[in-house]
Amino acid sequence: SLIGDLGDAYCTELRRTRIGPFAVEDADPTRVLPLEQALAFLPRIELDPDAAWRAGHGQSIPGEADAEHVLLADADGPVAIAQPRPDGVLKPVVGFRG
């Protein structure tokens, strides 16, 4: 979107240097973080088993949040990353179960 905003421009290389609390200079290829720890920077919304099943299958669930993305989780851990929508639902955009 940055290149599109510039109008008549193009990009030959783009490198992400940070996402959430993680910076490329801190990367260690031998270290593997558990999913729950890697996503700890996202606001977390706890789900009951029915809502977790629906979210895990890509279905929107009722809910609101004041963030661009939220982590949907249940007693077993992360279910999905969701985007809050204006109509009062949380739409899963990345699922971890099916």
C-alpha cells in the first residue's frame, strides 16, 4: 500500500524488520516460541467451546474489540486471529484448528 500511495512508483525490494514485539535483529533460528507466546502481543478473547468450534471453522462469532486484530482462544489455547467488524462480529482471518 505504501508504493500505491506514492502513485507512479515501484518497489524492487521490501523487508519487514519488526512485527509486534519481535525485531529482525533479535531473531535466532534455533529458538522456537510456542504459538501462544508468539501471539501474546494480541488482545485475547476467551471463547466457550461452541464459539471456539465455530471460529476454528472460519465462522464469524459475536463480539467486539478495540484492536485491528484479536486472538481468539479457549481452554486448549489459540483458536484463530480475528478482525472485529463494524456489524459486531469477530471474523477469523487466520485459523489454527479445523
